Amino acid sequence: MTTDPKASLNTISSHLRALHKLLLEYEKRIYETTFGRVENPYQLLHLAMEDAQFAWLRAMSAEMVHLDERRLNREGVTETDLRLIGTRLRALMVTDRVQTSFQQHFGLAREADPAVILAYRQLMNALPDAPAVELFLSAGGEQDNKDPLPGAIRPGALVPGFGDKGYYALGAIEERGLLSDVPLKSMRYANETVLGVASVPMQWTTNEESIAADAWTPVVVQAGTGATVSRIPGADGVLVGLFVRQQSIGGDAAMLVQQRTDDEDWLQLADAEMLGNGIAAYARIAPPDTVISVPHAPDHDVLLYVLAGEIEVDGVQIQDSRLALVRHPDNLTVRSNSDTMFMAILVDPHATVTRAGSVAR
């Protein structure tokens, strides 16, 4: 592998496209056994973009687009870019968990066509060495324009081929600005648990219940079969919301102020018993140049969300309003590069979830 990051990225792109072409031809042959011959490249392109049988390949197509965006970046290609791309491509094709649709089809293609195995090996050999920390980073523009949460990041978008917009039980994380005494638009939630933390005092109302919460006081809404929530901030600030998918549909709606728990220098916002489905949430404020041990639990992944400032994880900088996922985060430490406030959200990837929630779908 060459030492020039852009040249390395060009090599990776070439091998990725070669593998994609083989997989497209593989799926085309299967399609033709049922529906007859594909007459021309334009018909094949339409099938690749629109037909359900080819849907599994779109995860790889998305990575090709992502890679091209990095190659054309005016700021150039960095070693960090290569690292994150390598992690994404490995995650797309290899798993130690429940397989994605892409991985299931890709396994069948490798069994059917030795050329696919060769192209796969060439791609893997072109990637940089796997780093010690398996890190995925949001680009800052993952939210859907039609999303009911205007500032939401769907953490499942961090992992290629993951499919669902959430990351297991964590359906979404939202940050929005607050203006003093200006009510937020009422939202109706169902079949999920919502944790809200505001930087200013906030009046919360759901159904017929109303409570007042001080700044940085967690409020937990168990939406049950349905809860309409409205909020009025007492000053300018920010609101962060976590939307947690549950194991089953239904239940009674409830709302309560959660008691904060200090765990050394961490503030525990909610534990797994409160949020359900193996999720716990912590917050931390740190001055510059502080090395911080991140809370962990057996067999849990951790999502790091930076509200302000910047942290560094294994040499990768994560700036404000960015979300990072670390899988297998045993003994994980981060460094604050400035005055920083960030959250650590522990997620159990083995939890059973329903995707019928109104927001955390």
C-alpha cells in the first residue's frame, strides 16, 4: 500500500468498484433465471436502483458514493479518512453478530463465484491495518429532511449495511436550540422511551401531567401506547433527547424527573432499568487535556455525543454535534481537546426491539 493517502484511496476505490461489478453480475444472473435476459446496461442500472432483488447491493453503492466524496474533498485525503473508510468497509462485509442483508447475500456470492473471493481479498489487502479501536463517526448530515426530529441523527446510519435507521435500541439522538419562553412544537410519541436533558429550566407537559425540571435534570417519558409532549424553556439553551425503542408495544404513558447520580466525575442521566433495553446514559464536563475513562458494561457498545468542544478517541477528533460509535469498547479512554461536554450512551446490541415506535422507528 502506498504512503500517499489519496493514492491509497484511489486503489481502494478501484477494488471496491471491481467487487461491486462482480456482485452486480452475480445478482443479474439470478434475476435472469426467473425474469429472462436483461437486455442492456440501462435496464441493469434501473434494476440496481429500483428493484427489490438488488436492494442488498445498495449498501455497497452507498459506500462507493461516500468514498468518492472523500476523494473529491477540497481539504484533501488524510490518514484518518483512510482509517474510517477501512473500518466502514470491514464492517460492511464482516460481522461477529447477526448478519445484515448485504452480508447474507455476499456470503452466497462468494460461495458461487471464485472471482468474488479474489476481488474481496484484493480489496481487504488494500485497506489500512485495522486500528485498535473500532470507531465510526457521523458526517454531521445524516438526518432525513422528512424526519419529525429536525436535528436528529439516526445512529444506525453510522454502520454501513446496517439497514435500520436506529442502532439497536437507540433509535435517534436529537439536539435542538431553545429560545426563552418559546414553546417547542408538541410531539406525539408511542412505543418508546424518551430521555430529555435541557441546559436550562424547562416546563414539561404530557397528556394531563406537567412537571418543572431544573437545568441538566433528566426527564424520562415512557410513551406507552401514546403520549403528546410539549415543552417550554425558561431561558435560551439546548435540549438533547434520546429516543429508545422498547421490547414490546403498548403500556401506560408516564413521565418523571430522574434523579441524577454522580459516578466519580460522570453524571448518570438514566440507567438501563429506567430507559429499558439495556441502555444507560452518562454526561461529562471536562477541561482541556483531560484523559477520561468511559463508562462501560459487558457486551455493550458506546455512542459518544459531543455537545460542545472536542474530544479525541484513539487519535480521531470528534467535534461538537457529532456522534461516534465504538464497538467492543473495553477500557476505552478519550481525551478532551478543549472545554468539553459530551455524553456516553451504552447500548446492548443483543436487546430485542420493536421498530413500531412513532419516532425511534
